Amino acid sequence: MKRFVSGIGTMVILLVGAVAICAAAANRGPADMQLFGGNQGKVPFSHARHQDRLGDCNVCHSVFPQTHASIEKMKAAGSLKPKQVMNTQCIKCHRQEKKAGNPHGPLTCRTCHVK
């Protein structure tokens, strides 16, 4: 009987862990995105690469929510300036990583924007 109860306890723990892992994976959003880039063209964005590298969603999402087209919606509402995210989030981080001697993302506009 002890062995049966212990086995059920182990199965419950594994099931809860599996559900937590699936929920975390579901919250990751798409692996790759096409961000609106204004008249300079769309910006391909590897969301998964940034998540894996940064490990903390709030590095970016403290500025804008985790919803589809949130940056564009905030710009339209006037709560976010054009290029604010790119200049204060993206390029700033990429420059810091380069300065630290780490692999880094693009440092110029035309590297990302695709017409």
C-alpha cells in the first residue's frame, strides 16, 4: 500500500511539473516575429533568441505589454515615441553587449529593417 501511495505521489508531482512546463512554453509567444518598422520596412525579430539570452521578459516588456502590436498601439495613443523602443531598448542593449565583448545584435537601422 505504501508503495502504491508513493507511486501516486510521484505521478502527481510529475504531472504538475509537466503542466507547469507546458504553461511556460505557451507563454513564450511566437519564436519569430515581423515587427512593424514604419517606412523603413518590417523588422524580423527572433523572439525566442532574445528570451533565451535575456531570461527575463521584463527587460523589454517593462516598457510595453506582452500583447500583439502593443508597440504600435502605444505609439498611436501617444504613450510611446517613434523609435523609443529601438533606441532605448534594442540598440542600447546591443551596444552594451558589444562593449562587454559578448555576441550582440545589429547596431544600425538598415541591418534590421527590410524593405
